Amino acid sequence: MDQRALRYEQLSDELASMIAGRILRPGDRLPSVRRLASEKKLSVSTVMQALRQLEERGQIEARPQSGFFVRLPMAGQNPQLEPHTRQRLSRPVAVDINNRLMRALSLCDRPDMVPLGSALPAADLLPIASLQRLYRLVGRQAGALLDADSHAGAGVNHPDLVRQFVRHSLTWGQPLETDEIVVTNSCTEALALCLGAVTKRGDTVAVESPSYFLMLQLLQHLGLKALEIPTHPRHGISVDALEIATRERRIAACLLVSNFSNPLGSLVPDPEKKRLVELMAARQIPIIEDDIFGQLHFGSNRPWPLKSFDTTGNVMYCTSVSKTLSPSLRLGYVAAGRFQADIQMHKILTSGNTNPVTQALAAHYMASTAYDRHLRGLRRALAKQVMQMSEAVLRYFPPGTRLSQPQGGFVLWVELPAGIESAGLFEDAVNAGIAFFPGELFSASGQYRNCLRLNCGNPWSSRFERAIKQLGALAANYVTAAKPR
């Protein structure tokens, strides 16, 4: 027997045993290659062979410039973990979630709650101190910035900020154009402007199922109907189902998240993105794309948005810096394609110029090398937190619980065993000081009543582990109560 082969297999088995015994847990970093080689008295190549074997088995993953980390088994490798989603098309429905959503938001935002509700990264993960220092620098230019006409069309965008938005799109297949960008007060405003430009009251808009509740809230506000399209927990929206839907009925627009959808964290494969964009262009159905989580990928490369496959200006690309710099900046933009003139006019008439001081601040930070370093650290932190939350849910929730395996972002979609309604669990959790969002808020038709969304944006601690353990125990009470005596 090849002695070298035996050594790498022994090391691989030893590490696998530590992972199985939870000595090494999901998100933990393995010792460095050189340290393992020194401690085990093995060559670097032998250690690397052992680690590559574990990587092929899906037990660990390599992260650029960071080393090897224990990973949670991917949902695709264990289909029993995947949550169920809508499998068939239904009719368009009027949206009516405002009252339930506003109550949930008010409860989730209480300072005494364990914050598993609103999808916000912890302040400790954001460059708040750096932004505070930059305010002093930008303040010296405030006189000129504040002299701008707040409703002048030419003053809507800060040129340095637009330059940064374009620069960060240069690695996409189809980079953004400077003259298609409209800077907005948030991604929410960007989405609302796009909907206002291409729809009228009573129109139908195609959305994923489940879909981010704020998108549904916008549809309700504008008097639009939602057509929920079947969506896979890993691969995102079904282009086949969307093709059928757009063939059978008039759809005014598609409101989609192709990169790390909220709440599933799914990622549409590139061939399907290209097919979707070409199909909607051929049928002259505008696409409004929310790519707010696009920068927060867990893999090596940032996935291309739908916009990068757009050659006709039919995709309106929306995003913001709220998940990467600070939610308080209230700064986003839309790359509006052929709809730029309409959207800019809507912007001028409704809210005027986005705060020029804030634009200058973001432009300064995004131009620095600190921005890219911050994003790399943020991605590593969020990937670890998602894995830690996932492991805790699998450990403490009732048998039969399913959960998504996000490939980016920082939200987790949990499907509870049949018979448990998350709305009831939500009331119990609020009484226990724990906040989350019930699944029915992510569907215009009230689906996903046994599902919930958890925010993984906070560094893992004993406080969050206790909250997940308590939440699992509360859910288990419903299972026990449903058993026949």
C-alpha cells in the first residue's frame, strides 16, 4: 500500500470524525495547512490531499485568502432538508398584507427582542466608524453640495458615486451605463419608481413564491395584483412556469431577485438568467431586478445579475448600500435601461435629489481599498453566521423541520413540520422576547403558513443559541399537542 496515500486518508478520517462529533462545527476554521503539516509530521502536499478529499465530500470548503472551513451539508446534497415551495401556477391575486406586516414590524423592532426578524446586519459588521470619519472630510465640501437645486434633473446624481457604481459592475458581462443610473433614497424607492413607470392600477406583476414581503407591500400600495411563480429553494424562479404564465395572460412586469432571493437565498443559474432576460425582452415585459444581496455571496465570485444579460434595456436593476455600509444612509440606485427618462422624471416629481452629502460620503468610501476589504470580511462573517444558525435550527427544532441553504445574503427560510402554524408560534415567541417573521407574510395568497424567516445578520452568541433553542421548544409544543392521546 502507498504509505503517503494511507497518511492523507488517516488525516482525512481524523478530521471527518471531529466534524461528525461536533468538535469542529459548521463555520469553524480548520488549522492552517502548515500547522497541520507540522503537528502531524506530514508534507504540505499530503495535508492538501486530505483537505481536498474532505472538500469533495462536501464537509469543508475553501475560502479565498482565509483557509478551510467546516460547512453545513448543502440542501442539494441532502434533499430531505429542502423546504417545499409553490409547485404550480395560480391566478393573480390582490395583495393584502399591510396590517399584519406593520404589526409584525413593530413587534420585531422592539429593542427588548432577540432580533431574528428584520433582515439587517449587526452594526458591528458595518464600517460605521470609517463612515463617521469620512463625514468630517465630506463636511468641508458641504457648502457646494448644499447649494445644489434639490429638484434639478442634472443634480439627481453625484458623478463620483455614479462612477463607483459603474466601476463595480465592470466584471459583469454587460456593465452598467453611466447615463442610465438614477440615485435613489433606498432600494425600496428604486423599486417603487420602476413599478410606477411601467404599471398602472389593476395590472398584474409576476413575483417569486415565496417573495419578499416589502415587494408585496409595494404592490398593495400601488393597487397591483401579484402572480406567484413557482420557485426552487436553490435554483430560484422557474423560467418554464414564467414562460407559461406570460403566454396565457397579460403581465405588466416581473419583480424578481435572481441572486440570493429573500427569503430563500436561492441563486438562478446563469443559463436560466440569460433565457429569462431574452424571453421577457421578446415579449416586451419589463423586468425589475432587486440585487440588494448580490455583493454578499459566499462563493469565490460575485454572481452576475439579470442586468448583465440585458442587451435591450429591458431590465431595471435596483440595489442599495443598506446591507453593506449602513441602513441609515438610505441610499440606493436604479440602472433603468430604456426606462431611464420616465424613472428620473418620477424621481424628480416625488422626492427630488437624493441627499448630496450622503452620496459624496458613499462615493469616497467605495473608492477606497477599505471598501473591498470590508466586503470580504462581511461575506466571511455572514457565511459563518448563516451556518451557525442553520446548525442550531437542525439541532433544536422538531424532527421533520426543513431549511434553506442560502448561497449568499443572511436570511434563513425554515419549514416547520405539518400542523404548526408560524403565526401562532410568532405570538408565543413575541411573549418570550424573540422576533421573527411568519411565512404567510411572504405570499400574496397566504401560503407558507408553516414557515418562517430568520435573520442571521448578528454575530453568533449564547444569547442567539438560547433563543433558537427556546423557539424550537415552543414549536415542539405544537407537535406534542397535535399527537393523539
